[in-house]
Amino acid sequence: MSRYPQVTRDDVLAAAERISGAVQRTPLIETEISGHRLWLKCECLQTGGSFKLRGATNRLMQLNAEERERGVVAFSSGNHAQGVAIAAKRLGIPATIVMPSDAPTLKIEGTKAQGAKLVLYNRQTEDRVVIAERIGKETGATVVPSFDDPHIVAGQGTVGLEIFDQLKEAGASPPRQIVVNCGGGGLSAGIALACPEADIVPVEPVGWDDMLRSLEKGEIVPVGPDAPPTMCDAIQTPLVSPITFGILQARGAKGVAVSDDEVAQAVHWCWREHELVVEPGGAASIAAILSGKVRVVPETVVVLSGGNIDPALHARLIT
């Protein structure tokens, strides 16, 4: 893995200083499940509705004047799209976002509202990376991937630094286990760097659990061509990156996969217990706890990574 760009805890600390004031310090909420205390890190309450603003802001802030003028291009099913669009608007950078045509309407409209130019593609027949790279070559724009970038990973890792500080402020011990939703692995890898003493548990949808299988096999394994539909669009990623895989492998992380039924129950639980609006891809982590697939240990933290869910779907899941 040495031939790939790497990221360290120092990079996460530098990112925290760089983006301070540009992102929200989201709440850490104490809760209880089956008599066990645990903590919820509410990135669903972040500006833009997910943690993605952190990595996007850290990446875009490091562009030089010429790069800012040429703009950026990103590809995403929604949350990274909105994160890049918000960060670009704040910094006065033109942004083009490549999004699947079947992305939730809320995410498409939210990205448009930030002034980004949208390019829609067919998730089944087109390659979003190829489209973004073509736009980058044609326009000179910088491609900003959602997780395969050391600056993005460092920015996402600031979630972990906040968790560490907030537990200390609450009079609790440092995090022992952090359960994280995982698509490409940027958030889970960044948190692994930020909290080196905690066990990191990446959670994915059944059939889209390529990080789980990659960690088990010891090499990157893509999602199969027969992967089932999932409501967890935010973490529906076909291939993890060498950067994120390398970090999680080095930490000995072990993944978990959850079903859509388990995720639906988790979305309902978040609303019933805490009136938190959490999207399916942001609730897979708590689904792993509620289903018993991950055992609660002292100072377990569950990251609720996003809240961008179609209102009609949310109403159906919580009814």
C-alpha cells in the first residue's frame, strides 16, 4: 500500500484547525439500549445534513487561486455532493456535481440550491468516475472524490477528535468502540486515525459490504454485479479505496453488514427515542447495535452520519 498517498493523525489535527468555524461541532448524545449506555454522535445535524462538509471543506480550502478559478467537479449520490456544493459556494468556487439520476430528490434539490451545476447519469450503465474525470480534463476543474483522497479522509477524521473531546467533557472515559457507517470508508478511516485506541466497526448494507469482505480477505474486493437494491444510497459504494482500506486494515477493523429491514427499524428508533431524522445510510450503524450484530461495550459511540431522507420515506419508516 506504500505507493498510495497516505494520511496520518497529524493531518487530521491540521484539518481540525483549518476547518474550525466552517463546520458545526455536532452533539454527542447519551442513550441506552437494553440496559447498556452508549453515545450517539449526531452528524445528521451537521450543515448540509451529513459529515461530508468536513472533508469537502478541508480539501477545497487547500486549492490555490488558479485551481479555485477553474472550479471543482465531484461525483456523489448526494451527501458528498451537497458538502462540496456548500463548501464551494462559501469559497466562491464553481462546482459541477455528477449524481445518479435515481438519487433522492431531496439530495438533488439540495445540491442545486447551493448553485452547483448538476450532471445526472445512469447508475446501472455509466461510470461516474469516468464522467467526472472527463469533465475535469475538458474544463481544468479539480476532481474532488468522496473518499479516495487524503485531505478528504483527514477532514472526516475531525468527527473522531470531537468524539474524544466530548466524552472527556462529559466525564466519561475515552471511546473504546466506534461504530461507523461505511461506503468508501473515508469517515471510518478518518476516525480510526483520530481515535487510535478505539476499536472501529465499519457498517455496510448487505450485498454492498465490500469493506467487510476486503478486510476479511486482506485485499480490496469490489461489490458483485448481482448486488441487491438497498435504501442505504449514502453508503452504496461499489469499491473502496486503497487509502481507506489500508488504514482500516492496519487497525485490524472488522466490518458488519445489516439488512434494509434492520436499517428501517433503526431509522424508526432514532425518531422514537430522540426525535432525530436519520437517513437509512446514516442509521446502519445503530442498526448494527439494535440487531445485536455489534455488542455494546463501555464507551461505545455510534456515528449517525447523515439525515438527508425523503420526507415521505421517513414518514413511512417511522409509522
